Amino acid sequence: MKNQKPILRPNRQRPNRQCPRRAGAAAVEFALVVPVMLIFAFGLIEISRLAMVKESITQATREGARVGIRPTATAADITTRINEELEILGITGAMIEIEPSQFGPADEGETVRVRIRVPMANITWIPDFFDFNVADVSAETVMRRESTS
């Protein structure tokens, strides 16, 4: 009796089967959660794109203003430099405002102001899906011109 091995009894439970009442619960939960998660994911993508464009047009205004502070600068030089910067990200439809509109010899303390506005419709990857209540994304830079006297 001492050397006898214990008798193994067969397990009479069901092998890894779900209860029949829960058979479609995972599919229903998936169908309810996935649309919410997709809207959340695409919303994050859109907001990230908006932030990236905002930073890009801010950088473009800085570059344009840097060109504009030179004594020999023209409005065409500034516009060309801004368009080069915006072309990197494929931003189109930008409205560029430069003050002063005519450049000549700079007086002491004179400034150059560069403002860019881009319509929201030109930025978003999913048009008219998210309403950000913003018509345009804009940036502005003001720098003092180099004096020629």
C-alpha cells in the first residue's frame, strides 16, 4: 500500500468553452468601442496636424521677417522665402501680409511685420468632420529693420 500511486480522476468540466449566454458579447463590445476609438484617434491626428501647421507658419513668418530686415530687402524677396518654407509641408492657399508694403532705405527703429493666414480647409486631412470653430490659422512676426544710416 505504501508504493501505490494516487488515482487520477478525469476532469469533468467543459474544456475552455464560454457560457452560451456570452457567446456574442465580445463582438458586440468590439462593435461599440471601435467607432469611439477611431474618432478619438483621428481627432488626435487632426489636432496634431493643426499644431504642426501652426508651428510651420510661425517659422515661415520668422524666415520672412529675417529677409525683410535687410536694408536691400523687397516684398518679393520676403514672399519668395515664405513660400519656400510653406512648400516644405505642402501648405497651400496661404495669405501673406507684409508691412510696410514698399521697402526703401530703413529709418532707425522701423519694423517689418509679416503675417500669414492659412484657411482651415487647406490644413485638415478630414474636411468638415471636426468643427474646430476656427476659420484661419495665423501667425505673425515683427522685427526691427537694419538701419542704413
